[in-house]
Amino acid sequence: MINTDADALSRNLAQEREQLRRSATPLLNTQCQHHYSSHQIIWQNEGVCLRAFIPERPRHKRPLVLCYALVNRPWILDLAPGSSLIEALVTQGFSVYLIDWGQPERCQRFRGLEHYVDQIMHACIQAAASHADNPRVNLAGICQGGVFSLCYASIHPELVNRLVTLVTPVDFHAADFTLSQLYRGVDIQQLVSAYGNIPGPLVTQVFSGLQPMRLGQLKHLTTAPRLVEKPDSVAQYMLMERWLNDCPDLAGRALQQFVELFFQHNRLLDGKFDSGNFKVDMSRLAAPVLNIYGKHDHLVPPNASRALEQICKRGHYQSLEIGAGHIGTLMGNKALKSVPAAIQDWLQETDQSEP
């Protein structure tokens, strides 16, 4: 029941104003700039680069290639010391290679999925294999990058030893997949014709619109007291806000293909599909798969991700549910305690069997 007493409302508003004022001070005085942990760039072309994070004493023979989505910056996987999936994997002795898709230029609006998956991604995986001196890689795909990784592993099964998918959509017509429902109502061809490359800020608005209250005013009101109580969390909060509001532009043709193939026609579950020169046959997927998803993921709901079992060979699928949301599954406290260990257990089976 809402208290409508004028004096009580006035006191509550005064408390809220004071919390906002106290939280604003450290925010205004904190310099926030993301920096990747120690690494080197071993390959780059057309604005895309491959970042190599190599431990001092590698304990795993195969390189682990991370493929993130096009719609966000990949540095969420290496946000800050202690909040980094990459850091946790490197600590376990993995040689980690991160595909950084960069920002498409206007002249690259006609890049299609075949260009991203079968040319750029292929070149990155070959570069990682060469750098690690190993003919096959372990591949981990995140969100949209998980869809790319499934497609790539079916196109080039000879190069992928094992596959990890994280918060990856497969059944795009799952009943609670709100983002897919939004995209199904969009005339994507007209949108691409109007913009060419789709502006990053427009993509940010779409994500915010999925939960407007929770991701809008409510988030800011509940964040204020937390920042006052835990001033050490200010820098990480600002990094997260910078990341959330820094979506890169999306190459028009690739987005149109992705929306039409998956959001609108749910072709990944069909197993065999093509769009122009992008031809995929999921029956060629030979790599065993570990599927990691978030129990409370509002962006890629569990039902959309668990459907992956339907397109994997029998006995080649395992899953891990994390009690977190979309981003929490990648870098939350619960995830960083369980996800790197699960990946290590999953991958070291074949590492140990190698001569």
C-alpha cells in the first residue's frame, strides 16, 4: 500500500535527493577508461583484430578462441582485474585469443555473414592456431558470437576440437524471447536501406526498451545507495555504463541476414540453411558442445538457449545453468567462480589425451 502522507513523501524525496547527491560526487571525480589486461595483437585487417592473452606458463596445448557478438564491445569479457572472464581463464593456464570485431566503416555496409564467419573469423582462427602451433582450436562463442561459432564449427569441423557456447540463442521463436519478438516486427530491409550501417545508439535503445523501468529510472535510483555504501564499486559501475552505452555500428547486410535467417525464420533449428554465399549445414557439426546459459537471462532466455541440444549429435551435448542474468553469466561473482572451472574441466579431457 502506497503511503500518500505529504510529510512522509517529502521526507522520502529528501532522502533520495541526498543519496543521489552523495553518489554523484564520486562519479564526477572518478576517471574511467577501459584497458585490456596484458596482451598482444597478432592479426588485424579491415578494422578487426585478434588479441592474444598468453599466460607465463601455459598449461593447455590448444588455443582457446573467444568469439563475441557484433552488437557490443568484447571488453566486457575483460572488464577489470577481478571481474574478467579472460583473466580467470588465463590464470588457469589457457592461451586465450579474443576476436575484436571493431567498428565497420560506411563502405563496409555490404559485409555479409559469409564475410564475418567464413572469411574474417576463419582468418582469426587460423592465426590463433598458427600462433599456438596447434592445428585445431577450442572455440567459445558468446551470445550472437555463439551463433557464429556454431555456424563456423559446422563449416570447418576439421579446425574445431571442442565448442563452448555462452548465453547463445538457438530457438529464436521461444515464447519468452522478447528481443526476437521485437525484431520480427521490424521491416529490416527498409531499416538497412535507410541507414546503411545500423547506428550503435539505435541498438542501445532497443536493448534498453526490453525492460524500460528496470534498466532506466529504477536502476539509477537503486544504484545510488549502493555506490554510497560501497565507494570501491564506483569505477566498475562507470565501466559497465560506458560499455552498455557504447554499442558499435552494425554492418547493414550482415544484420539483415541475421534478422531474416534467425529472428524471423528460426533457421538455426532447421539445421540447414543459406543466404547468398552463406551456406550452413549443422549436421556437419562434429565438436562436442558445452552450453552455458543464465537462469535469469532476460535477453536470451533459458528456453532459447537449451534448444541447442536438438541440433547436437547424441552424446555431444552438455549444459551448465548459472543463477544469473545475461551479463552476470559472463562476469558476475557466481559465474567467475564456476564458469572458468567448468570450461577447464570440459576442455582438459582432450588436452590430457594428446601425445
